Amino acid sequence: MFSKFSTILQQAVDALAPEATPIEDFVYHWKCITNFYVENTDEKCPVNSTNIPSHMQQMLVILVEEEAEREVGNTGPCMEYLLQHKLLETLHTLGRADCPPGMKQQVLRFFTSLLGRIQQPLLPHINVHRPVSRLVRVCGEVAAAPTESEEIAFLCTVCARLKQEPHLAHLFLRGKEDPKLKNKKKEDSPVVQGTSGNNADQEKPTTDPTGKVNTTPDKTASAPSTSTKDTKNSPSLHSYTTKREGYDLVDSLLNLTKSEDGRVAVKACEGIMLLVSLEHKDAARAIVQDTALCYLLNLRLSSLFAAIPENVDPVDIDAVEAKWGLDARTDDSHRFSGKRALISFLSWFDYCDRLISEGNSQECRELLAKSMKEQFFGLTLSPLLCATNEHTILTATSIFTKLFRSVECKELLREMLNFLLAVSNEESVPSLLLRILERCDHLSDEITIVSLQLFETVLRKNDPIAMDELVIKYLLQRGYHAENPGNIVIQTDAAELEWDLEPGLEVSAANSTETQRTGSQSEHDTQQAMNVAKFNPRLHVQQAVNCYLNVLPEAAKSSQTFDDDSGRHDSYLREAHRMYRDVQYVCSQFNWPKEFDNPDRCPAVNNFNEGPFLRMLLSKISRILDQPYEVNLVVTSIASRLCLMPHPLLHEYFVDPLTPLRPNVKTLYNTIQHIITEMMARFARFPNFKHKLLLARKSLIGNNESPIKTLSSSPPPHTVKGGHEHSFLLEGSIVLEEFCKELSAILFVKHHASSATT
């Protein structure tokens, strides 16, 4: 009550007094603030019960009006007074002490308004950037502080100011010397321009408004960096603790990303994005490379990952959708143990993905992505992917697949691929790729499915590195082709033939031996048609399409007896056209040849090695009659995805059934021929197999509530059901029938697409 009366009385006196100049008003308001600390004895009196907030607001109004009345770049007397008398230094001291209670909030608001509303360059002044930098350190110190909203508003204002003046980013870089390095020479650590004198500033005595000298050291300056907290045993920490620089702005923002207030956390993440996207290349690189930003980002990612239970169902992992930001919404209709932890992890990964995309330069993006590969994927995820416990393998592989599915940043995707496809440095230790390939044929059908789905997801990213490492590099020498210069087989047995094929000669005779081995008449007809269709592209594609359409005998077909749309060839044509159009658009940016029809350019290869990935895939296809329906759907989905790829060598080897092959080379088509031969032999011993085949197809259509799924789409994962040998045989034959239709549609669409572009 007394304070309100004093305010009214003061306003009356001001009204009767002669009009003062702006500088006089400014000084008057400042002295009113400092006099409060001289006259007031109640330290518990909240700041809102005093005149301090109104005086600070009036000072700010005077500064804004002064700038508006002057030319750009011309500093007025009020601003000069603020700079020369180190008003911001004093306000920082008062705010840090939070005296009276609530003063920190008022100081943060004043600094925020000053930096946000004053257009002239303030940060270059030492009496501005030094107190601003010190106030930055105060932000995020206390978890769940009542001033979080003001702190994040202040930090984001500083970030926005640096976005306009990125060359000043070095002003917020200060030394953080490791005690172990205290006695080392200064030259041992890199010195960033603009950091000299910062340590001295931290130890410089300050004067409070009463004139007393405060020699208490700055606890914030001497406190250890948050990057070294709880990381004693971390092998990746050495590169950060040996550095002597650290951005307090980055550290404070990272602390506030952990806020329980979602708005504060999101604003803190946006502030970091602003810093990483600074247009000053050296500043952005220093923020990424010379601070603990990468380490703390990955530390947070690893801790969130560790909170996920290891027995989460892969179906639940696949179904969860989580995006970073306030606008992200999650479906709470299906709850399961560990869902919140999983959402938090996926949301933070999405933020890291976006943060890398916002990087100012290619170098910054690569540094951030590489740190994730080394610290999170290499140190946290890799041991779990290489574990032996089945629950751990299922959860880790499913999450890895989920991350591949959600990643959008090109640099991060490349590092993830490098992590997956890297070759082991030790011969005795199998690489991660070989481990997962082995698990594609695991005793557990669930592990088999999640391993296969990982490769399916990788292929769907349409990245040339993945295609090259998994498939293309093994086909470059055309070792599969009968016309390869190295295709010479010396006769070693009377029952074997001596091969010395010249280009275009004795192709059908050479392949007739394979026909006799499999006993398939359709293969023999195919080889006879090869020479006829070789120089006629239209006839060639007709023959190739018919190879897949007619490879299955009529007695083993089940789709023609249904009146619905299940298994109709035109539906496969529409789907193949849509998918190939999308794949072709993406792959047009790759440096892939349009065609390859000159075998003389290939080196002589004595043996053909299709590579571990294609070897695994053809092996899984060859056992299509002995695998669960869900496994077959993923296998055929991967195969159809490869068939869609517009690489001429992949098409020639894996898709085209008329390609002349050297002996004992396995391809997709001759593998299917072998399966059909085995299938017909087993059907001959199966009583009333046709009726049971139709019942099996009807059951599959009913279970899916739709026609048989187009095999290029993924099945619902991990719903493996127990089945008898006969059910595997019947379901496998149905999958094979639909798969052949899809392959014929892909061949037809690819031919017409290539004809339209030539």
C-alpha cells in the first residue's frame, strides 16, 4: 500500500516538474533502481512489489524512442550512458543474485527486449556481449526453474541476433580448461579468435550497486562443463574433454531441451537449429566441431534408447509414429509397455535428423552425421545388434529398421549405410552386414522377418551406395554371362562338355544341359526362343513376359477359378507402373548407365560371385515351399524391389529370363524353374491337392480381407503362425504364382518405359 502511494506521489511530482531531457529521465530511472538497494532492508520483498519493473520498462522505452529519432548507426546519449557505465553488468549481477526475489525474471525480460527491439549492433560492444554471455550461462542452470520461459525467450533472442550477425558467434566461445591440462602450454589447445581475455573476465571483481566490491568467484565460470557429467567411462569423451572451448549458448540450450514444459524444450531445440544454420561457415563449424554439441546430442539419444524395454513387440515398434515438435501428435489408442520411452527416443532422433538437414554447410552436416554413426550407432546400438539374446536382437533390429524408415537427411542416411555395410577390420570377426544376413535364415521366424525387413527398408531408400555395396559391384564384370571372355570350362569328365563359347554361338546348346538337369520343358522352350528374340526388342520382351506367365503349369494355378479381382494381371500392371515411375525418378539422379550390351568390354572372369546378399535372397526364394507365408511375402517383396531398379546389369542378370548364362549360375528365373519342378513332384504325392490349393487361396484372401497382396508391399510383420508342411507347400505355391505375375508386369512396364524414352 505504501509503495503504491509513493508511486502516485512520484508521478504527481513528475507532472509538476519541468520537462526533463531523455538522458535525464534515463539516469533518473536508473538511480531509482540503484537507490532501492541502498535504502531497502527487506531482502524478501518480491520485485513486483517495488517500482523496479516500471523503471526498467521506462528505460527501455527511452532507448527505443531515442534510436527511432536518430539516423542509423548514430548512438544516442542514453545508449552511451548504458554502455559507459556498464549498466548491463550491474543488471546481470542483480539478476544472478535474484535480489529482490523475481529480479532474475525482470533482468531476463530487459535483456530480451533490448536485444530484440534495438536495431543497432550492440553485441560488438564489450559491455554488452560480456554481460549477455554471462547471463547466458545462468540459463538452464536449475532444472524446472520458474524462469524457464524467460530464459528460453532470452536465449532464442540471442540466437536470432547471431543469425543476423553470424560473425559475432565467437563472442560466446569461452575457455573451459580441463584440470589435467592446467600445466600444459597454451599452444597445446586451439585458440579461437575472440576468446582471449575471457578467463580473466571471469575472475575480475565486480562492484554491486552499493559500491561494495564482490570478490566471490563466478561459480558458473568455474563449474565443470555439462559435457563431462557422468561420462567417466565413455570412450568417446576424450575428444571433447581435451578441447578448451565451449559454447555456453549451446550448453544452456541443451539443458533447456530437457524441460518438462514442451514449449520450452521445443524452443530450445529451435535455438540450436538457428546456431547450426549460421551463414558464417567458420562459426557454424566451430559450434559443431569445437563444442560438446555432438556428444551431448548423442548422449541424450543413447539415454533415451536405454530407457526402452528390450522386450517391446516389433509390431508395436513398427506401428509407432513420432515426430519432433509441438505439432506432433501420437495415437494413444494402442498402449503397450515402453511406448512413451519409444516415442521420446524416436522424437529425439527425428530432431537430430532435422538438425543435420539444417546445417549450414556440407562439412557441418557430415560432422553431425558422423558423430551419430560413431557415438550412437557404433557405441550404443552395435553391441545390441551383435548380441545373442533373441529379445535383444528383435528389439534392436526392429528399432534400427524403424530409424532407416524415418531418416530423411541424406548425410545421416549415408552414415547409417556405412555403419551397416562396413567391412570388419578383423578377419575373425564377421561384419554387422554378415551377421544380419545370417539371421535372415534364423531358426526363429520372427528374427528372420525383422532381418529381411531391414534390407527391404534399406532398398526402399533408393540410395546408390546401398545398391552398389549389396548388388551392383558383384555384377560389373558380367561374370554370369555366357559370352564373358572368361567363360571357358575344361572338360574333366566324360559326362561333361567342353565350353569355349564365342559371342552369340551355341547359346541354346549350352543351356540345354541345364534343361536336362532340371527336367523343365518350359526352360528348354525359353532357350530356343532366345536367339530369335535377341535382336528384336519387342519380341524379346514378349518372350520374357511369357516366360514368367507360363512357367507355372496350369494344374498348379489357383487364381483362374475365382470371379473376384484377386491375382488379376492388370492390377499388377497398374501397381508396377506406379512403383517403377517413382523408382525411375529417384534413380535418374544416379550415375547409372542406360544400357550395357558390349560383353567385349568386360574383363575375363573365371568364376561368378553374386555376393552375400543375392546369395541369401536366392537361397530364401529356393525354399519358398518350406517357409511361412509371412517370410515368403518379405522375400518376394525384396526380389520385386530389385527387379524395379533400372540398372542394366541388374536387369540383365536378375530380371531377364532370356539372358544366356554360363553353367551353374543361379538367377531368379532358373531358381523359380527349380522350385516349380520340385513343387509338381510334391503335388504328385499330395492327394486331392487342387481342391486344397483352392481352399488355401480362399483362406488367405479371407485373412487379408482383400485379394492376395501385391507382393511388392510388406506384410504385417511378425505374425508368424505355426503351420504344417502341407500349409507351407500350398501357401508357397500361391505366393509363387502371384510373384510370377508381378515379375511379368515389371518386365512389361520397364520395357515400355525404356521405349518411351528412346
